[in-house]
Amino acid sequence: MKIAVARETREGETRVALVPELVEKLTALGVEVLVEPEAGYGAQISDDEFVEAGAEVDAGALGNVDVVVSVRPLSADAVRRLRRGTATFSFLPVNQEQALVADLRDAGITSFSMELVPRISRAQSMDALSSQALVSGYRCAIVAAGMLRRFFPLNMTAAGTVHPAEVVVLGAGVAGLQAIATAKRLGAVVRAYDVRAAAAEEIRSMGAKAIELDLETLEGSGGYAREMTEDRAARQMELLAPYIADADALITTAAVPGRQAPLLVTRAMVEQMRPGSVVVDLAAESGGNVEGSVPSEVVRIGNAQVWGGENVPAQMPGPSSKLYAQNIVNIVTLMTVKAEEEGGPATFAPDFDDEIVAGACVTHDGAIRHEPTREAIEGPAPEAPPEPDPAPDATTPEDQPYDQEADQ
């Protein structure tokens, strides 16, 4: 079994799908690891480091392997270079990449999307969304601290007291909780809000104060929040406005993969913030939690500077690559049959009856297996025609000719 690590080609992507310290975990299974040249350069990993770890650097790696791993989806050109039956693992936003999904189907590629890994306890070690959100949350707090022209912590000196910064975090998923924890470690006074009731206790566990609004909770499936009605959204904005106006820094992290981010903060709410205040919108690239935020730009709204996040994990490629690589190794290992003899080859054999394998699979054997994506690209499956009434069975007693002698 051969696995190739693709060099990322999309603009701004600095991560890599495998790091040298994890190569041994794959080779121990009987997997041969090939790496495209300069695959790790964005994450400050040299080709020599991969070679020292037991991998082979090969410019033609993609064309002769069983599995290809990458962070972002492969380009259409790269897909055409793969052998039919090759498996790919990457982030694959199916709603935005429908043309690529069709290419993968037509090329006979078995593709797995890391966004679609089921959120079950057995798959926690493969949850790349959570691992990358951890990096994003930390980065958001650091950005806010760097942009704010005042101390985060309380300082008491002979010259006087410097009061701590007031930070508000909206959204208490993985990214939000990490932003809370980082801001607290920097010494800020942190308040946070999430539409899920269970999040309040998690917020308090990080040392922050939970903002409690007199509104119904919106617990959804998979740990995400349900969509809110327009009336509830308006009421939520009204109740949050005074907390935001009093904040020195606002960090918003509410997002659901594959869907537009909910609008939580209007331009008018930002305009009420004090001079010098900072807003960090992690969800800017998926529509934004803050009205007026722009991905990868800093814009001014009222007295506040608004930073729009875009591919935030790639801004810290070292830790984000290491975490993502561990997710990749874990999910590939799940689908790999280890060599029976030491030094023998492993076999890539995904079990599509496994909930994780079936849930993450997008295309396989010339078909789109992810049902919502298949319907979006190919349309709903035609309804089966009604079965005709069964023909009369000539052997039933009612249909047999009457034999008077036999009856007697």
C-alpha cells in the first residue's frame, strides 16, 4: 500500500497533510509514504525531514499510489493524474465543490471529506474540524490582543492601576472555548454567550462569565446549534447590544460547516463600541457573524477595527498541520489492514458498513455516495414505477378447470 502527501496548490494554504513525526506510524503498518517535493515548505518542514523520517520524496507521487492525502481538495488537473480506484482524504466542502465532486465521480476516485466525519465518540480522534477550530480560537484571541492598544491583564503599579480589558466571545464551540481560555490566560475579563444551554457550564469552566439571556435554547444535532427564527435573532441582538457596547474586544466564532454563518452583530451594534475597540470575526469567510466584516481584511466600522478571518488555521501552519496530520493518520489507519508479516505490505480496505467510513465517503466506484450531494448534482432519484398487479395464478383451485370425476 502506498500513500502520497500532496503539495498544496491553493493560494494562501500553508498547511501540509502529514508531518515527519507521524510517518513512522504509517510505515509501521506496512505503508509506503511518498511526498511531493516542497509539500511541507509552507509549514517550515523540509523535504530532508520527510526523508529522514522514512518517506520518499517523489515528483510523480500522485500517479501511482493507493491513497492521496491533502488539506484542501485536489485540483481538477491533479484528479486526472490519479489512477482509477485511488482514495483521497481532504477537506472537501461538497456544497462549494460540486464540479470537483463530479470529476471525482467520473474518474472513479474514492473520496473522503474530513468535514463529514460523524461527530461520535469513536471518531473524536479523526475530527479535523475540531482540531483546526482549536487553532482558530487561539489565533483569534491573539489577534484581538495584538490589535487592541491596551493591556489585557490587570496591572497594579506605584504609578496607578491599569484595569483589565473586557472581552466578549459569541459562540462557545471548540473555537469559542479556546478563544475564551486564551483571553483569560492573557488576563482579560471575559464574558461569553452561546445559544445552547449546555454551553453555559463550559463557559464557566474556562473561568469566564456566561451571558444569560431570557431566550429559548437552540440545541441541535452533532453538537451544533439549530437555526433561529428572525424574531429570535432580532431579540437576541437587542439583548446582546449592551454587552457588546461595553466590550473592548469582541470575538465571534459561530459557524456551521457547509452553511452560511449566522449574523449575530449588526453594523449599528458595532458603532456603539468605544473608540479603539476591536472586533474579530472568525466566520467572515462563510458570510460573517458581524455585518460588514471582510475576509482577510481589517475594516473600520464606527470607532472599531473589524478583522475578518480567512483560513485562520493556515496562519499557524505548524500546530495546525500536526493536529490535522494526526486526524489523517487515525482515519487512514481505520481503513487499513496491517501486514500479517513484519515488513510486509498493508492493504487499503475501507469497510463501508462502518459508520465513520460510510459517513465520510463522498464518491466511490463511479458514484456519489453522499446523498445530499448526489441529489444536488444529479437530482433526486426517480421514483420506482408502481408494480403491476400480479397475474392470476392458474394453479389456484379457483382457476383450475372443474373435474367432476376427480371431485367425486
